[in-house]
Amino acid sequence: MVKIFTDQIGKKGFIVDGIFITNPYYREDLQVEVDPIEYYGLTPSELTPFKNFKPEPKEIEPKYEDLIKKLKGMKFFIVRWCGDESSPCSQNVEDPIKFFNEFIYDNDTIKDLAEMEVGQRYNVDEMMQDIEILRYD
């Protein structure tokens, strides 16, 4: 059983190896999320004062291959302005699954491309504006 008490500034916590723990959902150094029941040996009733610290469940990131499948049937026109070995160049992408498997983009870009309307433009790197993608029909 862990003794939970309040410090001078009103924070609830408990001591483990000389360290005052105020968020039992993280390791002592606050770098790694832990299960407080397994890691600190707390009971569900001892966790009650810390319920507002419980982290939100993490969304499972879809695999790159699954994201690309959502682009099936979409056509893109890709312009590389600068910073590429072959710049400037432009190319039509008739088969996005094949193209994006050969030229890997980050997951956020692929998600954004799947939501694009026909005629909409997308800057892959907004700061440098190296690559612009246009969706066409």
C-alpha cells in the first residue's frame, strides 16, 4: 500500500525511492508512459486522486501501404521546383500505388492527398515549396 499525501503547494503524490511522484502514469523521469498498477504497485482506489492525469488512448497509426491504397484511382501531377536531383521536372501519376511505393512520402502527406479534391494543389514542403502536387481527373 502506498501512502498518498499532499505537498506544500497542494499537489497530491507519493514517494518512490526518494522521488515525489505526482503523475503515476509516467516513470519517475516523466519520459515513458507506464501502467501505474504494474509499475508502482498502486491499487485502483489509490489511483482515484490522479484520474485527471490518465493519458488519452493513442490512435493506431495506419501502415503506409494501407494509406496508399486509399489513393487508388486518383491521378496526380507532381512538380519538383528545386532541391531535387532531377529538378525541375514534372510527371503525371496515373498509378499512385506504384508511384508512392517507389517515391516514399511521409504519412501526413499521403493522408492529405487522399482527401484532395480534383483541381486542388498541395505543397509537400510549405517552407521550401520544393514539391507541388495537383490532383486531376
